[in-house]
Amino acid sequence: MSAKTVLPAVAMTAVSMVLTLAVVMMWLGTAVPWPVALVVGLGIDGGWLATLAYERRLAAQGDHNRAVTAVGWSFGILAAGVLVAHALAAEHSAGAWLAVAWLPIAAKALWLVHSLWERTALTPLALDAIRGIQQEARDEAAVARARLRAEAATEETRLTAVTAAGARVARIQAKTAQTLAEAWSTLETARKGEETGRALTSVTSPVTPGVTSRWELPVWGPTEPVPALEAAAPALSDEALDALVDGIRTSEVPALSYREMAARFRAAGHSASEVRLRAAWKRVA
């Protein structure tokens, strides 16, 4: 996998070194003897290559030296500067020479990319483990989505069924209520009819003499028996009511309030309307 980054870096380095040496030989060869120009070119390329080799050695050991890195970039910038100066001084094809002046800097950048690749490179076992974790996470997410969709569909089906059942029960209740209302109306009409009353009287009297038929409608719902009016306690006169109220009020010292007196009055089994009871209180108090 490292060949994807190291091969472009090596190729760019070789091209930039050859180009730098050729430029130095052509540019300085006219001003100084060619051995001197060769030494200068090899010095630039040699320094560039030496610092690169030392950087690679440190990287293999897991170490890093900023001074070596600075020296290496200095040689790269020097080589690029030579190429730029030659391009600016050239009378012909200045643009072409200027276009390739960035090659030394590009070679250093590729080696930087390759070093970053090496720092972040993982073994095939680790990559397989990462892929397995990612696949497991995707599987769990897919299962969770499927479960949520299934639960949503089930809940929708349940709500639809409950709604349909509720609507059916409501229709049945409405129909039953309508039927009961019609039956009640029929019974009420029959009970109030004059002919029905005479017919019942004629049927009941021969069987039980002196008894008039009493046909009441059936009661729909629970009822509580109400005592007959004739069984209720007789109403108290104003004098008797005043005496009772005064006796209860003055049974304690200080005299009782109206609320306490009224509570004891009703607890004793006496009955009187609220209006009469309050009027008696005002008279005796």
C-alpha cells in the first residue's frame, strides 16, 4: 500500500534532481568551468538527498528532527530558486523553465505526504477489525430500523383495529338507544291513552274488586326508595321551632354560632327549611 505514495515521491525526486543538475550545468557552465558547475549541482542535489535519507531513517525509527527537516526544505527551496532564476534569466522558453521550477518543492511535499501515510498506516489485521466493527454497526442499525418499521406497522394495525371496533360498538349502542327510545315512547303512549286505561280497569276490577289498575312505566336505571309523604315528620310551628333553636344555641357558653346550631338541630332529627331555620335564629338571637 505504501507504494502508492513512495513511487510518485521517488519519481518526482529523480526528475527534480536531474533538472536541477542540468540547469546548473547550462547556467553556470558558461561562466565557470564545467567541473565547478557539476560540483555545485551535485552539492545541491547531494545535500537534498542526504537530508531526505536522514529524515527517512528517523521516520523509520519513529522519530522526528525539526533541524533536519528545516535543512531539507532549505535545499529544496535553493533548488527551486536556482530553477526560477534560470527561468527569469533565460532568453528563450522562460515560461517553460518557470513552469518546472516547482518540481523540487513538489518532491518534498510528496515525501511529506508519504511520511503522513506511514504514520497513519494500519496493519491488515487492524483494517479487518475496523471493517468488521463498521459492518457490525451497519447491521445493528439496519436491524434497529427494521424493528422500528415493524413496530410502527404493528401499532398502526392495532390502532386501526381498535378504531374499527370502537366505531362498531358506537353504532351498536346508538342503534340500541334508538330502539329503547322507540319502545319507551310506545309504552308512554299506551299508558296515557284513555282506551288503554279503561281496558286495564275492566280487566283488573273483576279479578280484584275495589282495586284500580296502576300501570307505571318501568324505571330505566337504579333507584332509591323515597319515604311516603304521610310517613314524614309533621312540620314544627314557629313557637316550637324558636324554642328548639334557642335551647340548642344556649346549650353551651358562649352561645353557639348559626352553623353549629343548624348542624346540631339536624343531627337531632328535626327538620325545617333553611329559610325558617334562619328566621327562627334571627328571632331568638
